Amino acid sequence: MPRHTFTASPPLTGRLRVPGDKSISHRALMFAGLAIGESRITGLLEGEDVLATAAAMRQLGAQIERGADSTWTVHGVGVGSLLEPAGALDMGNSGTSTRLMMGLLASHDITATFTGDASLSGRPMNRVIEPLSQMGASFEASSGGTLPCMLRGASPAVPITYRLPVASAQVKSAVLLAGLNTPGITRVIEPVPTRDHTERMLRGFGAALEVGEEKGERIIAIHGEADLRPLDVIVPGDPSSAAFFIVAALLVPGSDLVIENVGLNPTRAGIVTVLRQMGGSIEELDPREVGGEPVADLRVRHSALSGVDVDPAIVPSMVDEFPVLFVAAAMAQGVTRTTGLEELRVKESDRLAAMAAALTLAGARVEEHENGLTIHGSGGDPFPGTAAGASVVTRLDHRIAMSMAVAGLVSRDGVGVDDTSPINTSFPTFMGLLNEAAR
């Protein structure tokens, strides 16, 4: 799907279900592939990123099959028993798969080459290469620590205590996964808490893992040479995907939408917290726990939003949701200021620059800073929209494409998006659900 223009929408109503959580889907396939026996996964996100993880785990010896009812069955090979892949591991666009898989292989006696698409090949891998090298793995990366990258695993690897220099769940997870097949105890010190799906799920699969606190910092310890047991995983709906529909329903007048089965892990649900601070009506129906993860149905109603200063401490729990938050801020009353967003410059694209340019093209008032955006809200007035024939540049970034699609729903003249095909990496059913909710 190349260019598409998104135009003003009728109220979003009814009920819809977003695809499974991407972070949990990746981990479910990897950990099931390391368990001995059969695991079943329901609700798996079947986007290109997750399918890249499934393909890589198959190359490492796991048997992975999709049933007709969308239930996935995984026969794992056991920690320490991964096979050397015959060819390169093509990770597509997925930074999560790449960094976690590097951790997984770092403590196995395996040589593997990681490749990816143009966007992924520009993303920094040094942040995982550094701690994994301390554990004994060796890497031959392209200049700047990017893909293609060849890894030689260490067996036995050396346990380390690693303090995260940057708040990153992917780096934390890479070190913990390397620790699974490393004799002794591997520790990660986390000055700022990040999403904890890895810790929750590793415990579910039977790993010996402790989380403690010292001087206000989280310390996660994993006992090596682990035996993982199979687990049936129900993947909750992805809060990052739900965020686009939450913001759309808050902005489109007359909307009253229920989004079912949304994962509300506190390390991920910052977007809901901030939108409520702005005055958004987001109600949790039937809160419950599924597979160690908190879940609820969210009822979202059109609301008049007010600008806020977003606390930088909440950034790790909503780092992927800032593009769509910027859209909400551009429609709010008053000014929204964001800081502490340097990480957004090294995502699938430089999301600060990309969103500043896209929102400006659509008629919003935005100031770009080194570490965030300041957005002057319209007080509820629609975006003017892009000029005839003009398109915002998504830079192959799925979240830029979907965020500007939401902006188009509350525009006078529509918002042109240069390329909607990247949406398939994380949310292949986005366009269909949008049409369904706007009927």
C-alpha cells in the first residue's frame, strides 16, 4: 500500500480487539523455543517482526507451527541445545528480536550472522554488544556497531553484574537471556525501571529469577544453566497498538469505543496515565490477570483534552506511544511539553524529527528540541490537513504512519501519508479495524 489520505471520521463506536502484544509475542516464541516440551501460544501478534522471530527460532532448532485456529505450538530444544543456524538470521525490521536473540546466542557455542532491512541496519547494537562481550561473546559488526553483525557465542560464558547505562528493556533482556546458559548468577542493575515482560515470563517458564531493590535501584538476578519448562501463553492485546485507537476515540467527536483485552502492565501503560492527566475519559472494565500480566477492556469516550508537562520519569513506560501522544497534544487546549526523549531519535526513524515535520505539514504548531517537542494545542480545532497532493514522510516507520492516520481522522482536508506499508510490521489489521469502528 503506497500513499493513502486519511480523512475526517464519523464517531468511533462499538467494540474492537487489537492484535497481541508485540513484546510478549517475541518473548513467548523465544522462551518456548528454549523450553523442553510443547508450549501453546494464543493471541500471538502475526506481524512481520514476530514472524521474523519465529523464523529465527526455527533455524536454531525449535519446531514452531501455526494451527488453523491461530494457536501456535512450539516444541523447544532446551537451554544449551540450540543448533547453529545454516544461514544468516534475517531479523527484518525488528530491533527487539535482534537484541534479544543476540543475548540468547551469546552463551551458546554457536556462530551466527544477523541481518536486517535498511531501517534495522541503521540502528545501534553496541548497547547489547558491550555487556555480551563482557560475558565472553565476540562480535564482528558493521561500522557504528550496526548490522550485518557476526556473533560467536561463548561456552561457558562468564556471569557479570551489569548496570544499565540507558533505560532499555531490550538490553536488560539480552543480558538475562545470556545468563540462562551461563554458570552462576548473572545480575542486571536497573537505575530506572523498564518494561518487565522478560522477568514475568521467564518465571512462568520456570527460571530461577529474583528481583530486589538496593538504594532505590532494581536488581534482577538470574540463575544460570536453567531448565525451562513448557508454558501455555495467552498474549494480551498490545497497549502500543491500542494507543492509536484510544487517542482516535478521545479526539473524534461523539466516539464511545470499547477496546477489549488490553495489556496494562504498569511498565507499559504510561500513555493511559498521561492521557487521563490531560482529561481523557478512559475507563477500565473487567480488570483481570492473564498469564501474570494485568489486562482490562478499555472504554474510551470523546474528551476535551488539556496540555500537560509530561514527567520524563514516565518515558520508559510509553516510549513507543509518544508519536500518537503528540497528535493528541496538537488537539488539546494549551501547551504540552515533553523532555527526556533522546531515545526517540534512534528508533525505526528519528521520531522527534519525523513527527515535528509531519505535524507541521498537517498544520500543527510544534517546536523541536534536542530531547523532546513542545506542542501548542489547537483547543479542539481540527488539523487543517496536508495540501492537495502533499504527504507526510513516514520514513518507513509504522508508528509515524499510524499516528498521522489518526491525525487525518480529525482534519478538515485530510492528511496524506506517503507509505502505509510499514504498518504491517506491527499492526496488519489496523486499516480494517479503523473502517469497522468508524461505520
